[in-house]
Amino acid sequence: MHLFLDHDVHENESVLFTGEEAHYLAHVLRRRPGDEFTVVTPAGQQAVIRLTVVSRTAVEGQVVALGEAPPLPAAHVALYAGLLKQKGFELLLQKTTEVGAAEIYPLLTEHTVVRPRPARLPAQVERWNKIAEAAGRQCQSPTVPVVHMPREFAEALRHWQAQDTPGLIFELTLRDEPAANLRRVLGERGKTDRLAVFIGPEGGFSPEELQTGLDAGLLPASLGSRILRAETAAVVAVALCLYELSHNPR
């Protein structure tokens, strides 16, 4: 089980956990003094913590070993995902974190069903990041993707263009296009270890959005003939792209 620290630590240093992390250790995992677990630091180190004090509101431990965390993913895939209904989007966050998405940008599109109220956005984004962190902790990932503030599709395209990174746009209507075969598209892209993936919400992108994305430089891509739920498509797309970029360098 991993926790993520917001600061680096040294061997024999004391570490204090409060709030949600203390609750997670004491009441969810039921850790006791003498138990050991690992944390990951911003520098990418993996520290073994031995608990010394466990109370209702705080947990304290000591760093007993320090080493390198598992290697980072060989490729960086940023996911631009159409905002879904609550449970669907939370599932998307969990599973794309598990397979290795590096960043997640929620998209507001023509087919977006639920648009969060602006006043509630900061709290909502904070919740999304906690969901991603919990998913990363569960699968012992050395990194956790940042979930950014939602942005309109056109704004997201401008942001992507500024990154100077190849990008793919996935849409069911492209499934019969030979040029949209994912392996073929990635094979023709040239050498890169960074990629942006655009996935629409329920109902996909509108024809106008698809054309706008293509005009902006996104490459058309398909996951085949099966009709996938949006959250499933996001997970499959990220996993396949990471595999191709990591295992089939060109």
C-alpha cells in the first residue's frame, strides 16, 4: 500500500499523518504501532515507514528504509476526456489512473450531459484528485495523474496545441476508416514518448467537434467495431497507447 507525501524525507526522520491519511491508516487499514508500509516522495523515492503512534486523529511513524520507487512509465499519455455523469466519470478516473494516465483534462463538449456549477468546481476537482490518488495508492503506482479543471473543447484544443505533442481523437464514426486503425496511426506518427488522447462523453463528439479537432491537427483513431461505453473507451485507449509507445518504439 502506498501513500504519497508532499515533501521529501530522510532515514530515521519522523513523519506525521493527520486528516484523511490518518483516518485511512488507523480506521480503514487498521494499522497498529510496529506495522510498516511504504510512501512515495516527490523526488520519486520509496520510504518504508514503521508506525510508532496511532491515535484517533493522528498517526506517527519513522522512516526505517529509503530507496528508489518503481520506475516511471516509459511514456506520457495525457487524457482529454469528455465529462460524464458522476459515477461514470469517477470510474474513468480510477481505471485510467490504474493503467497509467499521466494527466486528465475533463472536457465540456456539445454532448456533455451534466455541467458542474462554477461555484462547485474547485471542490469537485479536489474530489476528483482524491479519487485518482486513492486509485494510485491501491495499485501501488509511483505516480498519480493530476486531474485538471474542466475546460471547453475549443480551449482544450488550444491547450493541447501549445504542448507541441502528437494527439489522437477517438470517435466511433471512424471505426470503418482504415486510416484510423490505432496501430497504424501510432506506427506512422514518428518517434515520441508523449501523446494526447481525446475521448468524447456519452454520445461521443459532435460532427463539428470531430472536424474541428482534425483541423487542429489531431489524428483520427478508432478502437474497432465494438460500441464501448465512454469510460471503457478511455481506459482501453490509454492502455493501448501506453503499450504501443512503451513496447514498440519507432
